[in-house]
Amino acid sequence: MQRISSLVGVLCATALVSALPTGRLMAAAPELYGVTKSIPLGAPDRWDYLAYDSTSHRVYVAHETEIAVINGQSGESLGRISVAGANGVAVVPEAGKGYAGSRTSKSVVVFDLGHLAVTKTIPAGEDTDGVLFDPASKRVFVMQGDPKNLLVIDTGSDSVVKTLALGGKPEYSAVDGHGKLYVNIADKREIQRIDTRKLKVDATWPIPDCESPHGLSIDVQSNQLFASCVNSKMMVVDALSGRVTAELPIGFGTDATAVDTSRHRAFSSNWDGTLSVIDISAAGHAVSLGEVPTQPQARTMAVDSASGRVYLVAADRIEVDPAATNPKKRYGTKPGSVRLLFVDPTS
């Protein structure tokens, strides 16, 4: 596969040590990863979460008015599912179904994985966000930020089982596959643990140095959680005790984390065009490997642990308010420039 970013990667890596939107100095990572493919998605110019299905090698991209479905090996577009205000998406291969939140219609859309067609719409509350499937309980959990709750859906009947109050705004979540769901509570600097069968919160853990926790992922092998924070930090949290075991620097504008279980690495995808790479090969001793240059606004991601490929959505930036000091307010998205990136390990 032809590498399209070797020169750009070197130049960007050099720039990382001298300037970021926050003015902080960041260490450039060795050439651990590079962008190998860029697939145009086009308009609309907003997007949110990605989901990767290892059984079909498909990438599902929540792309504002649709779920874009891409072959994660070839980059071929496989179809688009109409979902107004799409944000979170989860797939359940054994049931042949997928679930996507719709902020616009205040609903959860159920779609068929074979025909990529909507089969049912389930009423939901305001501000649907992350969507996650729990294999232990066979339930889908939908984060609803403003209402401060979780919508719980049974995947057998595609009906709401419960609306679980959390007392704070959920951002994203992770499951251990054994009946525990972990949720970032963005406005309270904490992680809540939920029993997915009993549907109750059974632990609340403070992460006080994490401003507005956004991304959350888990390494089940080492029982470690990785929570990314708006103040450019990643908190490594013991998934059994809730103890913060490490606090590491990451890039600016994080919105997602993920784990490569084969290479024992955790990642944060960042709006500033960097991918923070963390070595987690020694349990309890996470180490930052630095920042890999990607492309602007690439803040959400999914990972294929078999190949090591990281999937990112990016877009070109344009200046919209030169006087703004906050980079997110100073820059906007160039119309029609949204694209899916394949970011592969170099060795």
C-alpha cells in the first residue's frame, strides 16, 4: 500500500514540538503510524462517533444526516443509512442489526446490517450521544447528555427496558463484556460503573484532575480504563478499584479513546491533528509514546486490533474568526472536505 503521508508526517511531527493551538510543547512520536488512505465522505460538514465491526471489517461513521458504511479494508463505500442528527452508532453482528442515536428526531434508529435499511425507530430523550452494545446483557445503552441518563434497549424486542438516571451528563462509555458498563460523567469529573443486568449504578469514582472527561475505553486484559480530558490529559483508572494509576499528556481537543489489544496501546484522537499513543504493555505502568501527526479535526476514532489500523474522520480547516483565542471558535470546516482516514502502524 502506498504511503501518502511520509513527508507530511515528518514535517508535522517536527512542528508538534514547537507549536500547538494551546501553546503547549508536545513531544513528537517516532514514526509509529502513518496515514495510508483518505476516503472522501463529502457533505454534510459535521460528524461524530465511529464504530468498527471486526466480523465484517466495516466502519460505520455517524455523519450528521446519515450513517456512512465503509469497507475497512478497501475503503469502498458500501452504503448510507439516513439518520437525521446522527451521533452515536453501535452494531450487533449476531443479531444482524445496528443502532444509531438521532438528536434531531429524539430517537434511536434500528437498521438492518444486510440491507442497510431502517427497520424501526425507538423514541428517546434529548441529546442522544454515545451508543454502545453490551454483550453480557444483550442490551444497547444510549448516553443522553442533557437529561442526564442512560436509555437501555433490549436487542431482542428493540424496546426500551429502562431509563436510568445518572445525576450528571454522560459523555461516552465502555463495557468489560462481563456485565459492567463504565460511563464518563462530563460535568462532574467522575466515572460511574453500572451493572448491566441489574441496571443500577454500583460505583462512582472521582477523577478530579480530568476536566470534562470525553473519550473512554477499556483494556479488559489489564482491567484499565482510559479517560481523555478536555484539559489535554489522559487518566488511567483501575477498572476494579477506581483508583487513578497514571495521568498522561495528550493532544488538544480530544473526543475519543481506543485500545489496540494486540499491540497493547491506548490512543486519544485529537482535534489538533494528533493521535496520542500510550504504551500499556506493562499493567499499571502506562507510558506516553508521544503524538503522531494525523490531520485537522480528527477527534473521533475506531481501532481494528487485528491489523492495528486506526480509523479517523478529518476535514480541512478554514479561519472563520481571526480574533478568537479559542482554536475551535477561530476555525471552521471547509465545505465538502470531510474524509475517513486509514492510519496504519509502520511496523
